Amino acid sequence: DYSWVIREDPVRPGLLYAGTETGVYLSFNAGASWQSLQRNLPPVMVMQMAVKDNDLVVATHGRGFWIMDNISALRSITPEVASAPMHLFKVVPALRQLHGGSGTVPSGRARNPPSGVMIEYYMAEKPAGDLMLTLTDAGGTIIRQSSPPTMAGMNRFLWDMRYPGTELPPAAGALNDFQSVDHSPPSPPVAPPGRYLVRLSMGGQTQEQPFEIRKDPRVEAGDADFKAQFDLMVKIRDRIPEVTDVVMRIRAIRAQVEGRRAAGAERVLEQLRDIEGTLMIWMGSESHPMMWGPPGLMEKFSTLSGAVGAADARPTASMYALFADLSKRLVVQRNRLDALVKDAVGPLLSP
């Protein structure tokens, strides 16, 4: 190919990028040999190039731009790395941003780079065993574990900086196959700025790399504000299983009571429905399938979670007050169910 431009990497001497008549090429040995770096770039004339921080920016003759995000791994590849069964590269610090670009992408325009922590690793060949990726905080507490891709060559794993979330049971009522938009799980907690660790394990071999999540420089919140936000998000997330436990108890009791003709059975079913309708939205009934109930405590916890995590800021006093109020109301409904079981359900189901 006829070459139009050659640039040397500002971090690793001898690492060259070439723009040619039909695409991009790469050299690890100061031009002694070259290989394609085309990836998803169409075969176009590349007339200008620039390395900006950890990205390679390419300008084509068609007045288009192509950006290869995060070329930091290219700076670390050596013959030893290329022949290793597994190699975990250093992790570039990630910027904590709650919101990225959204909406449809018009024809001819590219998407923004993914928001999160980019973890890259190399494998000389596809392993026969399982690969385990573990993320921990600075204190060693495990955030999440997963089995990432295991293709031969370069692999990427993107962590969205969120802790594990929680699932909701299907809403009650005749329309339980159609869920209301109100019936959504709470937002998973977002990792606060700080130090973290990634561990890659395979066949008795383990490699680790520390990394950092940095706050958006435009954000005025401090470390204490991020911690307060994270702690409240975790408390809200962990409250959902408590609501779910009460709901599942109600459904188990209902299954035992329904169909019985004993005195008081209908009254018990009415009270069970009333408690469950307070805990979570009721999606209609057999006679009125489109008569939805109001959001319950579960949906209100989820809505509160979305408000707390909507901005990089300390939760407001009203958010704490609402969480406390919803938690107290959950205790009231749990106690109400316990009393119903003791006073009415027990005698009704006794032989």
C-alpha cells in the first residue's frame, strides 16, 4: 500500500502507526515489519493520524474520523506477552460518568466509546479450562465474579462500574405476564471513585492489576458525598429482598387458602390481597384486568433509588426521610401479615 502518514507512539518508542491508501497498519519494531490494524475501519484512504492520550484518531480522505479507543494494550505487547497462555494488561483509569450518549445514531455517525472500566487480556490460544474474572474494592471485598470471553488473541471485558442489582418478582394480578413500567428494579449502586483490583484466574494461574475510578472533573461532590450516595443505594437495593420475602409468603398462604369453603376464607384472601397491594403494584383482577393498583412499597423503593443515583451528589434529607418512612411501612405490613397468620390463617388451615 502507498503510505500517506506515519506516526510514532508518544509512550512506546518504535511503535508506529501508518495510514495508507487502503487503511491502517501497525509496527512494533520501528518499521521492520507491519501488520494490519484495520478492525472495523472500511478500506479507505487514511491521510492523517494522531495519538491523543490512549486513543488513535484517524482522518480519512472522505472527511470522516475513526477512533480506536484505548490503545494502551498495544504499548505493552512483547514477544513474551504474545506467547503467554494468559496476560492481563494494566488497566487505564476510568472516568465515573453516570450518563452516556443515548438515542438512535444517525447514518454515518459513530457511537461514543462505552462508559466503564475497560479490562483487556491476551491469550495465546483458546484455553481448555474456565477463566474467572474477579473485581474487588481496595479492601479486598468481592464486587462481582464472572466468566469472561476466552478467545485466542486480545479480549476485552467492560465493567459498567455498577455493583450487582436485584430482581423483582412478577407483579400480582390477572396481568402478571404484562408488567407495568412502574414495576422496575432499583438502580444498581455505582462504584464511588477510588482504588479497585481486577484478578484473572485460570488453571491455577492468577494475575492481578490495580486500577482507579476517577470522578468527573466537572463534578463538585467530594469523597464523603459519593460514599453517602453509595451507602444509601446499597440499603435501598437490600431492602427489596425483604419486600419480596413478605410477598412470597403471601402467595404461598393464598395457594393454601384458595378453594377452601371454611368460614373466614374469603376474608383472609381479601386481607392478603390488601397487604400485597400495599407492598407492590396489583396488575388488575380477573373481573377487571385493566384496573391497575397504585405503585406499592417495592416500586417506591425503586423510584427512590433512581432519584438518589440520578446525579453525582449526596442524597438529600428528604431522600433519607423517605427511605426511613418506606422501611417503617414495610415493618407495619410484615407485622400485619404475622398477625393474620396467627389469628386467622392458622386456625383456618388447622385440621
